[in-house]
Amino acid sequence: MTLHDPSFVGGEEPWNNGSLDVERRYRLGSEVTSLSLSHSSSSEKYDPLDNLNLIPTSFLHLIPQCDLFFSMYPDRDNPWRMLAVSSTESFSMNVTDFRDNALLKLQVAGPFAGGMIDLTTQEYILIQVEQTEQPGQRRRRTQQVTHNWTIPLHAERSDQIVETKTFEIDPIAITIQAFLQDNEVVPLSMTHQPLYVSVETQVAIAGIILAGVYVLIIFEIVHRTLAAMLGSLAALAALSIIGNRPSLVTVVEWIDYETLALLFGMMVLVAIFSETGFFDYCAVKAYQLARGRVWPMIIILCLIAAILSAFLDNVTTMMLFTPVTIRLCEVLNLDPRHVLIAEVIFTNIGGAATAVGDPPNVIIVSNQDLRREGIDFASFTGYMFLGICLVLFTSFPFLRMLYWNKKLYNKESIEIVELKHEILVWRQTAQRINPASREETAVKCLLMQKVLNLESLLRNMMKTFQRQISQEDKNWEQNIQELQKKHRITDKVLLVKCVSVLGVVIFMFFLNSFVPSIHLDLGWIAILGALWLLVLADIQDFEIILHRVEWATLLFFAGLFVLMEALAQLQLIDYIGEQTALLIKAVPEDQRLAIAIILVMWVSALASSLIDNIPFTATMIPVLINLSQDADVNLPVKPLIFALAMGACLGGNGTLIGASANVVCAGIAEQHGYGFSFMEFFKLGFPMMIMTCMIGMCYLLATHIGLGWNM
């Protein structure tokens, strides 16, 4: 971006006048400054953070109300009780003091194994909760009913796993007994607590909170980061009301620090990488490869992004591709927003192709029960790869149809577009300065005066400009020669260092997926790579690199993790899984498999576009395993799991917060001055999600119903 001379406008004072005069002019021109270029340019982004006064009064009352709830209800302080059981000795306790509560939440920790069990061969723990049913119309006297909860034991007795179950009963006693093949003792720990609200009420509260967060994001009432934090606060307050308030330590543990470390490390790597001029060079090469034609270039970018995301994390792919795309669009005078949305859509599609491309797939192939059913890395990747290839190649024509009336070129000349973008960047820079001291106030006033002068120059340019909309670049060969002279690699030594470190990081990503002996998660690999590159690059001004980190995006993910875990504690995800299972059981047996595939596919897609697909996938896996092992249902597990994976991965394209790659791309684009809103993404992403899910559903039905690939 070309920076203009601050004294460019004839007849106006230069912007570096005395601070008092500048402050006076800044105050007098504040009304002019508040009328941003959104009135003169449809491509400029509305900044919700500048208009917090538009927040409804009800939202302003949210924080004091939540503070009141937190002060009224203490943290959950239910000590864990240590106990030991065996085949000959059991444990019993009386819980009649919980009779006035709606639910009993029981948590047991021990060397458990996940999934279903075979009672004839496997060792297990049996927990019996006795209930007293009061007299009713059909019963004339009180009756005691026992509810059984069976938990399988791990053969090696190694890991301690916490199992949780909620009982909607009026309990009187809890009995725990072990069924073992020898006379050994199994150590356990248990805690229980009352809940004051029924499951249906908890789900209703969770649905209202989730809808409120979406209202804030869709209508841009507040920034999406603040919306996630407000939603988390409301969900924690709801947990306090029902008697399940978590402690601060527990809330912090809900955050997925591996994901945040991966994002932070890759942001630092990309920030240093951008100093080499490599992104400008790649932009010119992509333009040359497409021979000056826009749509072949977009297809090439989307295809490369889809292929990379099948083997890398799709978040990493978008971190590498977003700066290249933005610079390429700036060079060609294109609007980067539509191109970025297309890229991130195909990134999510490509990530579904392999077992390591998207987190839901990793969760599926890591499940031991599914591995025993034959769903391992090779079989999962082979089946999903064929389906996603079909989805991928049918998506390009549909994408072209969606973009048929979209004006990809900017309607003004490249000089005007760059000047508008420069004004936006200067204004955002000024807004980030906190006028805590006199010097900072003077600097902020100087920056805003520069914005005023640039706007004056823009008005003069707009008066003399004849609008010409470019349809296709005819002189692409000549333009490539000019671009190659202007946009070249500026620091070859730093480029070699960046390529070396990034190559090692990507290689470790692959190695981590296939070699179990490497005990480094993706977050650790990204952090170590960032530290290594910071040392090799000899970064002196570390604050410049930190300014390029998307802190708002990291904070958004932290708030989103807390929000989704709190909604899970409010039984929302379990309720969705249970209702899905009930709908499948209600279908006639001859149509049950087809209806189950369709239902699981679309429930997963719609749920993943609204909530995080990681906890949803983790919750649905045991539900589908139990459903397949139910003798009354008689369904194979493979079609259900593949429908879950297809829907969870493709459903991320439905909304802006449906997938992590969407949020990361929007954050980086916003930092460059090209942020896109929830509705801008929704208008393109949701139709693509519907179309890709339709193709995926047809593939599932053709293979499992038509060809019978169920074994």
C-alpha cells in the first residue's frame, strides 16, 4: 500500500502542526471524522466497536445481573469421596437429603474404559441408584425402583477417567459394586450434588443463551469476541442458578489451550514470514499462472487450499493463504472478501477428506470402540476421500453460480481503493491509542488530522474520477512484468530461515499424526517453531510481532470454548443426541438405515454450524455406538459414524463461527482492513453448506443403501 505525503492537499496546513492547534482541529472535525467512508464506499467495513451505544438496555443489565447471581450462589464445593470396591465388598450410602431437588448429578472417577461392554467377558462397575416413586393414579402405595448404571473397567487399570450421569429421580440410596474376574480391589472416587432445575428447563435456558449470542453476532450489535464473552457469562450465571456453578479453576480448564497455542504460534510464524515479501511474490505467480483471468485464479487458490487442508490443520492452511490472497487481490484491484470466503469454504471441504484434516475426524479415528468396529485411519480416509472428492468437484460450478452477479473487481481505480484502505488503517491505528498521557493524546490527534487530510484528498479524486469497472485484464503479460519489478522478495536470507522453520513445523505436524512415540501436540510444535524462528530471525522489536497477533481472535476462541462447555453442562448437546436417537427408533425397521443416515447427517450439519463441532462429535459417538448395539434398532455403526463425520465437517461452512478456520480468516482479514460480517459469510457459506451436504448425503445413501457398504 502506498503511503501518501501528509502535506499533499494544496491550500491546507501540514498535519504536523503544533499539538494544540491539531487538537483544536481534531475536535472541530470530529463530526466529519465520524462520517466514515461507509457513505461513499460500499466496500468499507462497519466497525461495531465504535457504536457500543447502540447496545440494548437489556444487554447493559446483563453483567450486573450475572454478578448478583455469582454472589448469591457459591462455587460447587462437593468433596470427592475415596472408596474401594471388589467382587465381595460393595459401597452404599444414603442420599435421602436430596429428595427436594429436581436432579441428582453423580460423578465417579476410576480406571474406566469408554464405550459399551460385553457383560459376559469384560469387568465392570455396577452403580445402583434406588428411587422412591410416590403413589399415583395407578399405584396406591409407595414403590421403590432401582436404576442401574454400568461402567466398563480398563484392562490395565491405568488412566483415571471421570464419568458423569444425571438422574431425574427422587433418590434414597446409592450402591456401588465391582464385577471382577479375580479378588482384586478397584479404587474409585465419587461425588454427588443436587440440581434445582429439570433437564428440559436447562436445555431451554441453553437455547435462549445460544440464540442471544447469535443475535449479537448476526446484527453486529457488538464485536463477536465480546458476544462470546457475554454468552459465556450468561451461561455461567445459569449454571449458578441451577446449583452447578463451576469454580474459576474449572472454567479455565475448559479452554482448549492446545488450539490457542497452535493459533498463536502460527500467527507469529506468519507475521515474520510476511516481512520477506514472499506473499507478494506468490500473488504475482498466481496471477501469472492464471494468465490474467480471475476465475481460473480463484479456482486454483481454492483447489490448493482444499488439498493442503486435507493434510494440514485447516486453521494453519488459512493462516498461510489469507495474507497471500489479500495481497493478490490488492495487486489486481479485486475485493478480497469474496475470494477469502470461497477459499475458507473449500478449506473446510478439503479438511473432511482425511482422518487428520479436521478435529471431528481425529476424534472418530481415536475412539477405541470404533477401531474395534473396523473404523481405523486407512478405512476412514479411504471412504471419506472418495465422497469429498465428489463433493469438491461438484462444488466449483455451484460456487460459480453463487458468484454470477458478484462484482469481484472494485468499482474504483486502484489508487482510490488504496487511498480508502489507507484511511481505514490510519483510523484504526488512531483508535487503538489509549490517550492516557498528554503525548499519546497529541499523537492520536495528529493521526486523526492525517485521516481528515486523506479524506479531503479522496473527495478531490472522486470528483474527477470516471468510474470504469474492469471485466477482464487484457494486458496481463505487460502487467505481470510491471508487477514482478514492483513485488519481489525483499529479504532472501530471512526467507530461507522462514521456509526452513515452517517446513520443519509442517513435517512435525505430519509426523505427530502417524508416529505415536512423538509426545508433542500441535500447539507445542507451533510454539516451539515460533520461538525457533524468533531466535533465527534476530527480532529486535518484539512488540511489532505481537501487534500482528490476532488477540481478539484468540480471546474469541477462549470465550467460545467456555460457552460451549457451559452449554454442554446445561445438557444441550446430550439432549440433541438423545432426541436424534429417539427419532431414529421411531422409524419403521425397513426404512430405518436410510432415515438414520439422513437424520444424523443433517442434525450434525446444522448443529455444527451453530455450535462447536468438537464437543458435538464427542457426544454423538457414544450415542451412535449405543444405538447400533441396541437389539431393538439393529443398525450398523459405520454408516452412522460416516454420516456424523460428513455432517460435522461440512456443516462448518454454514455460519461464520461454524468452523475455526472461518473465524481465523475473518480475524486476519479484519486486521488488514478487509473484515467481512456474519451475514456476508452466511449468504455464500450457507447455500454451499446445503449443496455440499446434499451431495454428501447422496454419496452415503448410494454406498450404504444401494451398494451395501455396511460391513
